[in-house]
Amino acid sequence: MTDIVTVPTTPFEGQAPGTSGLRKKVRVFQQPNYAENFIQSVFDVVKPQSGAASADAALVIGGDGRFHNRAVIQQAIRMAAANGYARVLVGQGGILSTPAASNVIRQYGASGGLILSASHNPGGPDEDFGIKYNIANGGPAPEGVTDAILARTKEISLWLTVDTPDIDLDTPGEVTVGDMVVQVIDPVADYADLMEELFDFDAIRKAVASGFTMRFDAMSAVTGPYAVEILENRLGFAAGTVVNGTPLEDFGGHHPDPNLIHAKELYDLMMGPDAPDLGAASDGDGDRNLIIGRGRFVTPSDSLAMLAANIEIAPAYRGRLSGIARSMPTSGAADRVAEALGIPCFETPTGWKFFGNLLDAGMVTICGEESAGTGSDHVREKDGLWAVLLWLNILAVRDISVDQLARTHWARFGRNYYARHDYEAVDSQAAAGLMSELKGALADLPGKRFGSLTVSHADSFAYTDPVDQSVSENQGVRVLFEDGSRVVFRLSGTGTQGATLRVYLERYEPASGQIDADTGVMLEAQIAAAQEIAGIARHTGRMAPDVVT
């Protein structure tokens, strides 16, 4: 019996789990007791027994390979041993993409998992780090759990560990830490096998053999090993199809966010004369995706709608599209697909945890967020490489280009012109003041005219979960106009400093209208209205957004 070591501590301010866990700068996490306080608070709330019998309770641990991952993983393993876990499964090298971690939790019957990542945020000694807890279904902890974790961080007085050396994270196999078994597993194999079960790999291989080409930018992040194994080794794409495929602690000094700013090199290639048939990218922890065809960028909102309209082409989804779910800021393109197919479409707050109940209840099959996250009921996380493989499956079977598929889709359903304007690292008080003033003006907005637009409805979005009836309020401000367009204002919970103001702009154009115009031009009226309604320049001092996606 290994002795348990009790370490006295005091609470830290500001350990609230955001949309996807606790995210701060690395140097904050490097403070003595900081990561330990949060991890112990998780263990105090969920306990090994909550997901499985304590005699065989398993915990999954992995991360995206960013700086500080290994140090926290070693400490988390010792703490798990002291807190009564019987087994820990950890990815080789400390690596597990977020969707792969979700799969491991589900496949091995673990009671939960710690995922160490700050997702699409930059990595390195002076950059970002994060920890989040996923529950036994493989999905992010719901608000009831994260609220309890936060409450515990405010009163914690000790954390538990065992006095053992670091383990070898780079060699697969089993070792013991205290009385607990630690299994270092291949981080890629189980996930790759799952993808081969879901999709028609033979059809994709045939397309590749016939000359179909692609470029996948792993952004020096976690998806690289997964993409090489699946795209190059199993599907037969040429060596070098995956670029930036080696996970680096600082992501090569780049920002691992698959958008048109940070993946500009890929975008320029896809808009040029030597473009392959498909361009794709994923983010730091592998749960987001970017889709670009030759000469055609597909917004995440449109991608969700197009994938939903064609998902039954993939073998694992034939005959079982039960419903679609999207986050509130995501465009209504998926709603039009659901209506045409006679299935429900659910509008939830931002955060993948809100999809978990719907997926578990079998009410939806595919989910998506405008922030480049798409996934299905195969795991309980968004999944970047899954979305890319579904695109490949659809293009291969339909023998169609990305541009042709987009045009065909819009000719049937119409087009939701859509953009997101991000104002990053805004002073937190200024951002809060903007939102407070905006909410205070909601009752007076209906009937007001802004340029050519007249407000029909304005509210602060609230969501009642149809499964457990839980209520989530203050999930963003919606302003709807009489012509069917809208703007949405929301403060993001994924940053590590200041506040990020996100402004979502949308305008629907029917199939008979202009379905291939410039997005910026089509949204000019909505952009101007958003500026005037919220007083963005007055509150933030910003005359233009930092990022437009």
C-alpha cells in the first residue's frame, strides 16, 4: 500500500471552467498548486465511483502536446493514484486529440477523462494552457458539474498525491503508480479503426487512385499523426499530403486555429492555379476543421448543412439521421435542411456539452458550431478529422467537386450568407459594459430602423434542455430583422486574457436570388447595423474586427 501524501493549499481566484474548461497562460498554471488545485477539485466533485465501481474506476488522460502538457500529465497521474482510481489510460507521449480522448473514454468504459489543451489558442512558455474534464459518456462536463468544480476551487485546502517518479510516457505498455495501473496506449490506432468503421474507405481509395488530391494542414498540432495514418497510410494519398504533421509544443510559432487568417497559406493554395481537389485543416486539439475546395471556401455553418444533407451516403449513417443540432450563433442553413428532410433541428447555447444530452437521447445524429466544430454521435466531442473524412466520403461517392456540391446545395435550399467578426483581447470591463448596455436596450429595439433594416425581435437567448429540462440563460444577444436577417452578440469563453467580443452576421438569400455573391457585400447592411446597435467603437475603441471568418 503506497502512502498518500497530503499537500496543504489555499484557493486561487478565477478558476472558473469556461466553455471548454479552465484556460490560462502557461505561467499561471506553473504556479505551485495551481493545476493541482483544479485537478483535485475535479476529483473531489466527480470521484472515481461516479462513473464506475471504485474497484475498477478508470481515468483517461491526454492532451494536444502543447508546452507544459507532460509536466501536468505526470502530476495528474500521481494525483489519480492518490484519489482512488484503479487505472489510468494515457496517450503515448501524452498525446490524445480531444475526439480521440472521447472515443477512448467510451470504448474502455472509463469514468471520465482529463483533456489538457487550450484548443485553437497558441502554445509555448508564454502562451496558453488548459484543462477540462469529460464525463463517462465522453463529452464535456455539464454545467452542474463545472459549477460544482468552481465552488470546490473556492474552498479547497489540500490536494492528494503519491511520492513516485515520473513514468515513461513514450513507451506503450503498463506500469504501476502507487497501487494504480497506468496503461500507455497508442493514441491513434483506436480512433483510426473507428473512422474506418464509419466511412466508405474503399470508395475514397478508388477516388484517390483515380487522381483525387488534397492538402491537409495539421498546423503542427495534435491531428498530424492521425491524419498521416488515415489519409496517407490507409487511404492512399501521396506522402506529403499532410503538412505540418508533427505536433510541436509551440505549434511551430503559429496560431493553430483553422480559419482564413491563420491558415492563409492553405487558402492561397486552394485559390490558386495548382490547387488540389480538397484543402482541409484542423486545430490544436483536433476538434475543429476547415474545408476549402478548389476556388471555394465553405463556412462551418454551410459545412454542417451540407454534411447533414448528405450524411446518409456514409455507411454508418444510412437510414438513421434522427435530427440536427446547432449552436445559436451558427447560421440557420442547417434548419432548412432539417425542414426539407422532415427532422427536428435544435438550437442550443455555444459549447459542445449542450449537445451531449441530445446525442445520448438519440434525438440528433449530427451537430455543429459556427466556430469550425462539427461532429456526430460516434463520440461526444466535435471532431475535425471526422468532418474531413465525411466530406471525402461524400465527394468520392457523388463524384462531385466541393464547388459543385455547394452550388447544388444552395440551388435547392438557398444560401445563408454568414460571417463572424471577432474583437480580441478587449478590455473585460469595456466588453461587459457593452453587453450590459445592449441587454438594457433590448425592449426598445423592436420597430427601430437601422439603415435599410428594421428590428422585428431582440432578446437574450435562453435554452431549456428538452431532455433534462435544465435552463441556461444569458447565452448571447440576438437581434432579428424583418427581412429575416440577424446579428448576434456574444462574449467568448475560450480566450485566456481580456474578452473576445464575437459579432455574428447573417442574411438569407433564397434559391431564386443571388446565391454566389460576395459575402462582405451581401452583409454590408447587417455590419453597419451591428456597429450602431452595440456601439462597438464607442465601447472598445476598435474601428474594425481583428479576425473575420
